[in-house]
Amino acid sequence: MLVKSDVPGINDKEPEGLKEDGTAYRVLIVDDSMFIAKQLGQIFTSEGFEVAGTAADGAQGVERYKEMYPHIDLVTMDITMPVMDGVSALEKILEFDKNAVVIMVSALGKEDVVKKSLLMGAKSYIVKPLDRKKVLERVVSILKR
Ligand SMILES: [Mg+2]
């Protein structure tokens, strides 16, 4: 006979946003689109991650990263932004902290820029339009590997 613990339902599943010690992974969302930032925020908070900061351009993103360091586990980095683009911001963040975990958020058709970012040290990328399941898969595979 099956008991409940043999068949874990989706609601019994551990939230993906928690570390082994039970505290939340802290995320910085860098994006000039309020819509995308909100969408990412909802995906993360629904899984127990903590959105510890947001920034609307690359320069702000670098600043926020430095302020939050070392209490930051993950950055989602948009590519096309005013003031400073995501690739430049990635470079600056890695100059400051070579272990930074940055995931690029790309529009379709930006394969060259994504490739460049990965070579520079971005850990992964996600493509817009955002798919909740894919976002979480990518993020979790980076954070929990
Ligand atoms: Mg943008």
C-alpha cells in the first residue's frame, strides 16, 4: 500500500529557493524592464528565494552588488539596458568578485552576446519570454551543483 510519503505532491516539495541550512538564496535582479523584473521576482519568491535587491541598469547593478556583498548568492543580468549594458556590468562584477554567480537574461537572437558572456564568466543564461520551469531549472542547476 502506498503512503503519502511515497507519493510526494507538488506542495510537499521542498522550495528550491532554500539552502541546506534553511535560509533563502539571496538574488539581485538587474533589468530595465519593470515587467521582466516583476516576473522574475514572482518566480523566485514563489520558490522561497529572497529578492534582496533590484537595479534598473548595469551601473546600478554593479553598485548594488558591491553594497550587498558578500550576502548575495545570485544575480540575474539583463543584456540590453541604458547607462551600462549587462555584459559590461558582468565584467565589472567579476572584477570585484571573481566568484560571483551571474545568469544572463537574454532576448531571442542574442546568441553571440550570450556566448561572449559565458566565456567571460557568466554561469548560465535564460531566454525571454521567461518560462517559470526553465528559469528555476537553470538557476537551481547552478546553485546546487
Ligand atoms: Mg532590457
